[in-house]
Amino acid sequence: DGLRAIAVLSVVIFHYFPSLLPGGFVGVDIFFVISGYLITSIILKSASNKSFSYLDFYKRRVLRIFPALSIVLVSCLIVGWIYLFQDDYKLLGKHVFSGSFFISNFTLWSESGYFDSKSYLKPLLHLWSLGIEEQFYIIWPVVILLCFRSKNHNRNIVLSCATIFIISYTISIFTMASDGGANYYSPASRFWELMAGAIISTLRFIGINTSLSKLMSLLGIILIALSITMIDEKMSFPGYIAIIPVLGASLIIASNGNDLVVSKLLSVRPVVFFGLISYPLYLWHWPIYSFYRSIFAGSPDYHELTLLLLLSFFLAILTYYLIEKPLRNARNKYITAILLALSVFGTGLIGAFIFHINGVKYREINKSAGEYASV
């Protein structure tokens, strides 16, 4: 949770106050490493005792991801209905569909870059990273279970991790100059970051001690600090340079708390709290910023940004305590997961319908725009 806190706060500060943390966007790369480690650990543990179930695995993913996502998607459709003009609402419908079915990275890849000058007009731009993670959740369990069918499954899992890491990192490097969209949004150029976490999990699983020095986590924090302060959006990213935050996060995870200071700092209550609300905070912060800029047609000043940031924290806390925790701890988890899936996918189909009918022309905001234009 402490590492999650660093990741989400880096991203949020970058989006709201980019001059403070010009490389804060690498927080997403840190998230990828964390996810790769945690998901691989879950799969390996259940696969080793032959209790792995795809149904149970995806039930847990739905209970973790869908509660906050559903409320954010629905909120975006409602706010968009009230404030967005026809073309913008049509685009939002497309992005709601993409976000609901976890293909935002492919949709945005076909449109423009993450750092495009008009990217702030896309309230669901940030869902590209969820797409990458969900695509990983579909492919990786299959790979691990196939490895477990062989006698040398430990060796095969390590080889699979290493092979995917090398191929994906190579693709990331070679697409830097030729295709910036593919480099940023393609799972092929991003899976190596998740594999970094998967490798640590696999090494521990087969009995190898990954905590080699008490200085590992300190070096990891230094690398992350350098990343979020020295890297900026003008650099080709990811690629060679993305190895810095990925290595930093990997070192902290690999240290396993075997250090003098860092693990204690990452375990203090305020830091852990930010880690607990990291997911809803990530989901809320960008739509709030994007809608504000779209509605008021300008860049918010420092005071406005501070208020928007506080609103993001407030909604994240409410979402965590009133929606995420109750649904995650529901008595009948399978029924809850089914209802959540219907909610998210149903919202996605509504988004597709809005896109199909060109953004619902007959709304008050479009009537007002037409009257204004005629004058």
C-alpha cells in the first residue's frame, strides 16, 4: 500500500501540478510492477496446490476493480449529458464503451498520444492503464497454468517471465521512434513492466531470496525519486528510460521489508491510507480535472486546482468506504460480482449507443448552442 501511495500521488500531482513532478506519470509504471507481482503471487499460490479456478480468479478481480469503475463511468455519462456538446458526448460514449470492456488503450492508440494537447478533453483518458492490466489478467493465468502441466514447471515459469520481459522490452525500444502510440498504449510494449513484478514473485515462489541487501529499497526509492523529477513528457517514453522507475519499484518489492528506513516510511498510517484509496483516487482525479477544463474552457489556477484535488480525495474516500469495501465484503460474492459485471458492461453498451446515435443531439445544451450560433 505504501508503494501504491507513491504511485498514485505521483500521477495525480503530475496531472494537477506538472511543474512539481514532471515525471509523475511514471506512477503508472510502478502500478504495473505492483500488479505483476501481486497477481503472479495469487496465481502461483493457488496453482501450486491445484486450487486455481478461473471463475474464482475473475470474481476477485471484478470485486476489486468494478465497484469504483462502475460509479465513475455512470457519473461521467451523467455529467457529460448535462454539460458536453454533441460531438464531445459522442466521443465520451465511445470512451465509456472502451473503458467498460477494457480496450481503452487500443481506442486511444487509434486517436492520438497520451500527451496530446487536447488530451485533457478526454475524461476517461486514464483508463488505458486498466486495459493493459486486464489484458494481462486474461493472458498470464493461461501461461502459468500451461507451465504447471510440465514436470519442470518452475523452470518454465521463470523462462516464460524472462522471455516475455525481453521481447516486450525490445518492442518498447524499437517502437519509440516508429510508432509513439503503439509504444505507449500497446500491451506488447508494456507487459515487460508487469513481468518485472512477476519475476520477483516467481523467484520467491521457487525459494530464491530476493532480498540481497538492506540498501535495495533505499536504491529503489532513489530511482523512483529521480524518475518522477528528472523524466518529462518530452522524452520518448516508455523505452530505455522506463527501466529506471520499473527497477526502482522492483527493488522495493524484492527487498521484502529488509531495510533500515524505507519499509517503515512506507508503512506509516497516512501513507498506507493513500495506498488504500489509490484506485478510486486514480479513477476520480482525471475526470474531475477534465470536466472542469471542458466546462469552464480554460486552465484552472492554483486555488482551483487545489479545490479539485480535495474533491478528488473526498470522492475517493467516499467510494472506498461506501462502495468498494461493502461490495468487496458482500456475503454472496458471486452474485455481487455478476451484478457488478452487468453494471459495468451495461454502462458500456449505453456508451456504445450514445456513440451510435452521434451523442444525443436533442439535449438542452445543444439547443442553447444552436440558438447562440444563430445569433
